[in-house]
Amino acid sequence: MIIVARYSHKDGERFLKQEHIEELKEVEDVIASIDATQFKTKISKEKTMPGRELFSPKKLNKEFVKQFNERGWKKERIEMTTFIPEIGASHKGFREIDLVKSRVGMEVQFGKYAFMVYNILAKMTTFAKQRIIECGIEIVPMLSMANEMSTGVSYFEQIKSDLEYRGVADLDIPVLVLGVDVVKRPFQATLTQPV
């Protein structure tokens, strides 16, 4: 796979290059090592594209996690308890982040759109508040790749728009969003774009 586009939220790329260059290089190496064509195995049952062969988000995610685990990245989990006075009881739950190494949190998101925004603006800030991470990386497909997946899959162009229009809040942490694709497509700009 290749990195087609980058979006630096709250100077995420600059922060990673200054503080976590080795982890950033590992992320770039893992992306380059994955042959996504192996995971175009899902046969669509959707009305809009019946019988069409699509990329399997679950299998792609699994391959990314496997490759990162081999390099020392691990899933992290926070146990959470909050008291709800209106019902006189506590609610217990947990939050997980896909991968963490050296205080860099990462989510690989080939799933539904809502999770992409949640990962960056809620989950990563929660893990930062618990001092587990200090910055994040979100890997998402470009629209061109998402069009070869089930409907409703998140993509780079969406999250970049949302983050630009929302702006940066004090609570946010530095995050680098990487838009990936299987190959460079003719209509995509050069791979080295200014941030």
C-alpha cells in the first residue's frame, strides 16, 4: 500500500518527526509492506453492488495489527467507572485503542465513518489524559479505495474536511492522519505534498 495524503491535526506530523521519528518510520514501513490486493476477498451482498469483489476491512485491519504487533505495538485498554446519580448506580466499561508504542497511539480505521472522528477527538484525548499516549496516528483509506469497500466506510477526504472545518481545540492532541490506497491512481497528486 502507499500513503497518498497526510493531514496534520494540531501539528501532528511535526510533533511526530521531532519526538517519535522511529515510530513514524515504522508506520510508513508497515503501510509499504502490505499488499492489499490479497484482501480483496469480500463478495458484496449490497443492493448497489451485488456480487462485486471488495476489499475486506476486517482482514485488512487484522493484517495491519499483526504487522504492528510484530514490531512491538500493543493494544491498550482503560477500565472506566462513572457514577450516575439519577439512577443511584455506577456504570462500568472500558475503552481500547488499537495500537500503542512509546506513547504514540494509533488507530487503523477501515470501518464506519463515525469511528474516525471519535478516534481522533474523543478516544485519543482520553488516552492522552490517562498519560498512555501523547500523540496519535490515524490510518484511513482514500475515497478511491473506500469506493472498493462496503458502503459507509470512512475515508481521508471526509476526516480532513471535518477536522479543518471544526478547527483545533485546547483538549486535542497532535494527530497525523494518513490516507492510504492500494496503488497511486492517475488522478491523485504526487505523494510528497506540503502539510
